Amino acid sequence: MELSKAKQIAARGFLAAAISLTCSCEKVRTAGPFDRKTALDQSQLNLPLPPSASDVYYLYIDRGTQDQDLFVRFSAEPKDAERLAKADFEREKAFREKIGRPIPDPVIENIPQSTTKKPWGWSSLGLPVWWRPEKIKKGCYIGSKPETFPIRHFWIDEEKSEAFFYGHY
């Protein structure tokens, strides 16, 4: 069954308006640097920062239901950041097993092989200047396997004592 030319044009116009409306609803919050307590209080980050965290930056993008991105960069002892990453995956795994939706263990790699893994969701505004995990020369990557949701990636820089987190929810 073919649509008339008028209905096709009307449908395209409706689709364009819907896309425009959807795109204009993007909410972006970004801030930093903060100390650990201020970052947790002001941002309501869905990421427990390690006790040694400081110099915290974040970018939160909310496009609507189940389409949020969180970028976090903080300074911390590399071992604290690594413990945080592993504990975060363990907490998610325990929660998923409890509800009957198990997830695979995370991928753990040494850098530089992991620097090719890039977050796939970000604002049309681009990434902030403080977001540079690809510059890590020595450290580790702990992240979700491709089939896992929510998506979580940690890059830990052992030389600069920085950690980068990306989550897509």
C-alpha cells in the first residue's frame, strides 16, 4: 500500500519535527575541578569515588530515558582507582545476579592496547578538554564487554595518578 505524496511529505515533516524536538531535549551538566566531597554532593554522580580522589571533573549528558552518558576524570592513587573499578563491576554483577540477569566479567587490559576503546555516546558539543584517556602511556583499562549494559569503562593512568570513567546508562 503506497502513501500519497501529501502523506509522505507530512510524514517527513512530522519525523523532522520529532527528531528536532528529541535533540533539543539534551541536558548537559559539566563542572570541576572539585574535591571528592563537593563532587559527590553537587553532581550526584552514580560512581563512588575512592577516598584519595581529588581534582574531580564530570560531564553528564541526559538525552532521556535510558540514554545518559557520564564522563568523570579524577586524580587518585592508581591502586585506589583500580579497587574502585573492580568493586563497581562486582556491585553491578551481584545486582544483576540477584535479579536473574547475569553479566560477564569485565575486560582487563594493560594500556596502550585499550586506548582504542572509545566511549560511543557523547554530546554534539564534543568532549571536554580534560577528557584525554588516549594520552595514557602506562596504566590499565577495566571495562564492560560489548554486550553488557550499562556500559562502563575505566582507564587508570599509573604515571599521572589519574583515572577516567565513562558510563552509558
